Amino acid sequence: MESNRLRLLFSRALRASLASPLVLTGCDGGEVDLTGYVEPACENRNLAVTGLSPVTTPEFIALRAFAPMDESAESKWRVSSTGTPCATATQPDVCQSALESLAPTPGFRDACGVLCTDYFLATTRGDTVSAIASLEALKAFLGPIDTTQEAALTAFASGYDIGCGNGLNHGAVKDLGDGTFGVVGTQGMACGKGTELTRHVLRVTSTGEVVEEERTVLERGSDNCAVGRRPEGLQSPGAVACDDVLGRHFATIAHLEAASIQAFLRLREELALHGADVALQDAALVSALEEVMHTEVSARLAGRHGATPPAPQVDAAAPRSLFAVALDNAVEGCVRETFGALVARHQAMHARDGEVRASMARIAEDETRHAALSWKIDQWAQARLSGSEREVLQLAKQRAAAALREEAAAPVNPVLVSEAGLPSPEVAVALVDTLARELWA
């Protein structure tokens, strides 16, 4: 799809949109006593599998992740591990091959939003290669929960995110001294109106029961958090402590724009890996360089209002299969980035603040080209995928569009509408619906 076609579509969508009354949003918060809690053991900002005391000790344990809708080898990757695989196997090559081919479906933790990731443990002991792929199997493997790391892993397998390096509110453990363990984890995300990141204080018993003791909203979704292409593995929420709503907004946008730099650099590498034309690779690199400028502009706007954007924290990840790249591009590029470009054009037309109007006019042009690149990548990838894979891509776009419509319908602070030019909920929904009819149906 060419940029000019998107510009014409954006113009029609903006002409068709209507302004409507607005509603203020609120925030939750809360403190909890985390005295004695410490961060769990981690490896590369992921939960480690050290500190476990299973019923039968294997010579190797790995926590693995995989994309359930992608059956390729590249869709499976090691999160963390300990020990030496196949160290005492009588036929090491056979053992290693069996280990690499482990592919249980499902795993013990299906974390599924628009995109899905599942997890399992892979172990070796002598010639035996095993996959532990259910919560019940994990409990049987661990036996009595008698270490903080076992408690953290059990809570993770029960659906809670256990953060690493993001502070005790996002991931922490404590031996409570009565045969149980305290674990702090999170659920959800704060990206898009209507979303929220919640902190959960848990008690894990020796039998592996996970009891929720307290739940607090840490952060509610940012207004129109659809700008930019979010990289897989983005861990930092992007929230800042600032009383000025415009400062908070532009700091969040700067954080997401900075994360987009890494997303485009990774995309360029993966396009090269899968044999894409040099023109597509170069366009991804140019997009990354343009996101540098967007980050600087958004950070300057945030600084005008007393806010400093946090640096994004993105976990390293192995190269993905062509299907996984196409799936991510369908959601983050064809849907979210395309809508983000349209929102930027709305801001360039409606922001009362002159610097915001001028900045968003430049950013809107760049983001329109980025959206057009997403559709070109989509066309290139689909020609190389199977019919069933193309159907999954279309379904992913529709699911992403439905999620985006829910975000767009959430209330927006009137200051962001008047000064930053963000569309009101009614206008935002109308814009999403136009794109849905023209692009995502």
C-alpha cells in the first residue's frame, strides 16, 4: 500500500469524524508494606530456574517459551536455564535432538492478548528428556514448595507476571516463615485507555496453592497509547510521576517512540534473515532513524511540562520465524501504527498548542510512511505464507482492531483534547471504525 492511498483514507476519516462531550478520567494507587521482600532470581531480565529443589533433580532445566500459533522452530526460545543438557546421556546426539524437538501444546501458562505466548519446562536426566507443560505437572515436579524461587515459578505458572529489575512492586518474593511464601506479581498492561496494570500480593503454600491477599491498580492505560510500533519484550510501562497531564502524556509517548527504534532495528534484521528486498530492509532502518527524531520531539514537549520520559526496557529475543514476524507486523504495524498515524494527523489539525501542531505535522508524515511500510511487509510476507497462516493474520488484524476500538472508547482528559489535539472518545471510535471498514475487515 502506498503512502498516498493512506493519506486519502486518513483525510476521509478525519472529515467524517465528529466532536462530542468529554469525561475526566481518574487514577488508583496504593502502598503496601514490602519489608523483607527481595527480587526473585532472574536471568536476562526473565525468571530464572535456579534455586529449585524438585523431587528428582535433573541435570538440566530450561524455561522455554513458544508461540502457540506458530509451529516453526524459530517460534520456540529459551527463557532461562541451569545445568548442562544431556550431560550423562549414553547417546548425547539423540538426547540433544529430542530436547530441541520438544513441542508440548499447550504449556502451563498461556499468556494471550492480541498475540500469544506459552511456557513449559524442558529437562534432561540421563537419556530421559521431559517436558513439564501443565500446572499440575509442575507441582508434581517441584514437590513441596520450599524455596522462594519455586514459589515465584508457581505464581508465574498460575498467570502472574513476575518482573525482573522493575522494582518490588512488579516482582518480589519473601519467606513468610510459616511454611508459606509471599510473592508479588502483576497482571495486565498500561497501554491504551481501558487497560490497567495491577499488582497482586500472593501467598503460596507448600502444596502450590496460590492465594491472592491483595490487589492494587498500579497504573491505568495511557491516553491513546497507540503511537509507534511496540517491540516484543517491552517491559517498562513508561509511566512518570508528574502532576501535569500533558507532561505525563508526552513522556509516555516519548517512551513508546524510543521503544519503536528497537522494534524497527529488529524488524530490519529479521527482514534480511528471511530474504526480503533490500528496499524493505532500508525502509525499516530509515523508520528507526525517524523514530529517534520523534523521541527527541516528544521528550522536549514532555520537558516543557516538567516530565522526563523513562528509557524503554526491552528484553533481548531470538530471531523469529517469518510467520511470527508477519503476525507481529499485522498487529503492531497494519493496525496500531496505522491508527497512530491517523491520530497524529488529527493532532496536527486540532492541537491548540502551536508547537504540538507543528511537531505532529512532521511526525504524522513519518508515521504514515511507517504504516505504508507495514502494509508492504504484509503483502510481501503473505505471498510466502500458507493459506491457513494468512487466515490467522487476518484474524489477528480483526482482534487487534476490536481491542483498539475498546481503547478508543475510554474517556480522555479534556486538556489532552484541547492542547494536544487528541480525538475525543467518540471521534476516536469513528476513526477506528473507518479504518476497520476500509482496511481491517
